[in-house]
Amino acid sequence: MVVLSKPAIEQFCVVKPSKPTTLLHAIPLIDLSKPDSKNLLLKACEEFGFFKVINHGVPIDFISKLESHAIKFFSLPLSEKERAGPPDPFGYGNKCIGPNGDVGWVEYLLLTTNPEFNYQKLASICGENPQTFRCAVNDYVSAVKNMACEILEVMAEGLKIQQRNVFSKLLKDEQSDSVFRVNHYPPCPELQELNGRNLIGFGAHTDPQIISVLRSNNTSGLQISLRDGNWISVPPDQNSFFINVGDSLQVMTNGRFKSVRHRVLANSLKSRVSMIYFGGPPLSEKIAPLPSLMEGEDSLYKEFTWFEYKKSAYKSKLADNRLGLFEKVAAS
């Protein structure tokens, strides 16, 4: 686990507690087995850019097996975990988030979803043949990717796009630049000395990809930002998945769907483990509003490739408005 000396906590960002809100219950809940899921999905993507799904079809065994591997790995001494790092970009990292000075009370594993990835570097995860961990990741990612594709196809139907797989085909492409991340937020007892303030585990940001699929253990910490700027806490649910609209999907829908700003706060007593699949397009894919959704409207964004946007996002800080560089400025 991340072990930090007491003075080091001052290096991390602290925030004031969010004001209580009556909107806690308002986070959209989508039952994927119900026929009304299409309309509910559209509304959630337009109003929140975020929703919870149940009856998702991902085997519980896949979830528990991968989480067990993750807990086992993050429980190792730091020296052993560092053998799986530094992230280049894949591998183990802690505290530092990206190359531009962002830090958080977090340690993580970042992995490609390419099944041919060499897991030898990550042998310390299992303390045995890394093939065991590779199989657990591949099973989980395959199931979650299928769910994400189903959701994207329901979105396309709801938007009345003739090509039902217009979004999902980008995740299914052999060159899809999707990644998988496992985050661990250790308990931070020193929080009790911060006079009610909260310690940032992962700073506020949007996800640059098309769609993100998040699952965590039963520990709170995730918050999303509402359109009015208020932050609300997302009640944990270890049996469900949470879906984020990404920046690329916002562009492809010409702003109709909104990528959600979110963050994670550290917990004083409990460890939080989250697993996130980031569904991305091939690097050469051109990202622009879909013509079928324009209906005579002007495009809000310049066309760019996923490689260009990814490169730009990598150079930015977490809190930056990454899409700002690619927005079209209205003529005065």
C-alpha cells in the first residue's frame, strides 16, 4: 500500500466538504434488461453524462477474481510493487498522475487491453506465472467491453442513427486504443486531523475516450460534478457498473451528450479499489460530430484524430478543459 510520512500529506490537494444536496438519489439507474433503457440512457447522457447500470451481464466470478488479484498485489511491500513500474505508459505507479505535476492519494496499475501484451513485467502481481493475472484481466475486460458496446448501440438507436454500430465498432476494431486501469486508494487516518476537509485521491477531470466503465468495491469516494458546479457523492455499489460519457463521445454527438467531470476523495478508514475500462478508438480514427446528428446545425468542434487528442490530453493537467483547444470559436 502507499505509505507516506505524516508531513508528506501537505503535498496533496485538500478541498472543503461539499454542501449537502437532495440530489443524491437522482443519479440515473438503468436496468439494461428493460425495454425503456433506451430513453433513460439518452436522458442520462444529456443531463449527467453519467449513470449506473444493473442487469449488466458481467459474471460476478470475473469481477471477484480480478479484484482478488488486485488486492493481493496492492498489499505487497512497495519495493515489490515497484518492480511492475514505472508506467511507460503501462505498469505500476503511485502518487504521480501523468507527467504534468498532478498528484493524488492513489496507486495504480495501467494496462493495455491488447491480449498480446507481455505481462512478464507484472510478474509480482501474482508471485507466480503472470498468465493467471493475464487471464483474469482478459476475461473481465472482454465482458465489460461487450457491455459497453451494447450500451453504445442502444445510444445510437436512441439517437436514431441508422448505423447502429457507429460507436461500438470503434471499440471492437482490432486497433482500438482502449486501456484498463486498476486504482487503489489506501485509507488515510491523517484525514481526521484536517478539520473536516477532504484529501483528493484523484483530481477532477473528464475522460478523453468514448466511454468509461467503472466498478469499485463497497467504499465511497467517487463524486461527479453537476452542471451548476456542485459536487455530489456517488453511493458505492460493488455489484453494479457506472458509465461515464467521454470527451470523444461528446464531440461525436456535437455536444448533445456531455462528458462528466468527476473526482475521487480519500477515505480515512477504508481502502477503495476501482477498476475502469476506457473504451477508445483507433489512433488514426477521425473524431468529429456525426453528420446524421447535425440537422443543419454548425459543428461545435474541429475534426481531429484520436492520436492528436490523446497527445494533447497527455500534455495537459487533469483539471484543464482538454476540449477547449478543439472547439470552434463562434464568429463575432
